[in-house]
Amino acid sequence: MIRVGAANCFEDLSVLAQAGAREVLLGSADLSRYGTLPQDQLIIMAREARQLGLKAVLEWDILMIQPEFEKAVTILKALPLNEFDAIRVQDPGAFEWVLQNLPAIKIQLNLETGNHNLEGVLTWCRYGGNNLERVMLSSQLPASTLREWIQKIPTGVEVLGLGPVLILYTPRHLLTNQLPEAEAAEHLRATASSEESFHSGFRVLENKHGTLVFLGKDYCLMELIEEIETLGLAALRLDLRLNENAETLKAMAGLFKVTSHVAAADILENYPVETTRCFYKSNNTDKAFVRLKNENLTRRDENYLGEVVEAAKDSHLIIHVRARGQKLMAGQKLCLINPQGEEHQVTVSSLQTIESQDAAEIAAGDFGVVPYVRLCPAKSTVYLVHQ
């Protein structure tokens, strides 16, 4: 089992080579969702990697609609692809294009999202044939499933050993839309919390390809390294590119050849992010529904009126009157409870229908528009306050 790293600069290549990594992911700002390299530096780093004894892998893993796909193909055709040992893709269209147009280059196919059944993975393997060098499997698969699948998959298998857990990737620019034009930048970072649950600390990254949301904790299997070695994996990936501290890779370099869980734990003492094994030991997500439910959003029938379905900052709230026999009325006193459990009491100073017509009351089942209430986003519950 080889260990795979990722590099965003020349210094990273030297660290990886000295640490014992066998393969390095190189991503350009135009083709990779994590990569930041300009095209000229990408090519030079690929050459340098191979001189250092590292296998150079080109990342092409962005989401693409047709215009972006055509632009990416133009970029690829201009690259000296003989400088790379393999190309890593995720989009089915990218996979097909490489199969048809680059028969000499090996393909690594990322199946980490949307491929949670063995037959689906085997179908991709059959389609890729001899050109398919390796597949990346999801961190949601428990060890027992990994062990079983690896024995049946006819190509090499890779999983994440240490790195961020991607939970959402959209081509929409969610952060830029919230910022004044002057604050927009090529790369934006933020943290976010969930409106539906208590969970918070999600890391958000926005770049030219869209918005990526990551779990607050990084995925880590390195403290189980003896067991991991017995699974039959072809590769274990350690991807530290999203850590803002440039020294993190140096501090974790020992993990690229560690063979003991004790040694791994010592190294991880200095890891800057909390870690989790997610579902590696078992996937019991169906048993967690009750625990994950946000009690702040649980309906209390006494005095319950409805919920906020839209919150337009400094403008209005739209309230869906859901309680049978109740009405939303001008002059009423309301208590709004947001997803964090904070209560905000207000008096309905004005009331309109969603057609912007003034109204004295809104009946059950309909929607009413009231003035904006700070810190009461969509999903906030609404109750009547009896005076």
C-alpha cells in the first residue's frame, strides 16, 4: 500500500519525497477543486516530482456544465500530458473524454460520492478496462464493507487516510453572494452552522469552481494503521492542502511511513483540526436520527402557530400558518424560536399577504408577510404569546 500526498508548492514536493510518499496530486486552479497552481507552475512541478521519485498525478475533478467542460478540454490539449503518470477524474464526462482521447494515460476515478453499492463500482471498472488504474472509495464505507469490496474490485482501491470530509460541493458561489463586491476574492473561507441541527463549525471554501463545505473535523484512519494495512488497499491518501498553516505538512510528514498506531498518535498530537473516523467502524446512521434532531425546531402544540419559511434581511419574514384553527393577525404578540434555541418576542406591526396586499389576518394554511426580525432565519418556529 503506497501513500499519496498532495502539493501546492515546490516545498511540498520536497517534504513528501523525503517523508516517503510515492505519489503526489497536482491540481491547477483551472482543473482542480482544491488546487491553486497556475499552468506553468503545474508543469514544472510535475517534472520536479518525477525527478524526486514521485509519481505525478494531474487532478481534473471539478463539476462542469458544457461551457466549463469545453474550456477544460482546451486546457488539457495544451498541456504536455506526458509529464504526468496518471490523471484523476470524477465527472463521468471527463472520464469518457480521457478514455476516448488519451488512451496512453492511466486513469484514477474518484467514486467517493454517489457510489455506495458494489455493482455500481464494478460497472465503472468494467467500463474503464485496462486504462483504469485505481478507484477512490467513500469514507462512508465501514471497514467490513471495504474489506469485502476490495477483494472483488479488479483494480486498485484508494481511500482517504487523513484530510477534510467533503459534505457539499455546488457550482454556486454561496459566499460571494453574501459579500459586498469589494470584498469578493478568488478564494474565500468561512465557517457555518446548520439550521436543521445543533451542528456547527462546518468549513466553507469558495473558489472559481463554486462552493465546497467540509465537516468541522478531518477524517483520520492513521491511528488504525495496522488494521488499514491488512485491508488490501493499493493506496492511502493524506491530503493536507486545506490546512491554512503551511507548516502542517512538515509536522505530519512522519505519517507517510508510520507503521504503528502509537507513533501515529504521537504525530497527530500536533494536528491543527479535530479528527473523526466517521463510519469506518460501523455505519449506524439510521440509529442517530433521534439524536440528531434539533429539539429547538420540535413543534410544541401549545400556542404553536407556524414557522418562518423565508427571511429577507432588513425587509420581511414570511410565516406559514400551520396550526389548524389558528390565525396570524396584525397586533398579535409572537415568540419566534430560531434553530439555535434563542427566543425573540415581537408584535406584528404590519401584515400582508404574499401578493403584497395589506391584511388584518392570515388563515391556517396560508402565508403572511411581517416585518423582518433579526436572528430569526428560515426554519424558526412561531408561537402565539397570550397577554
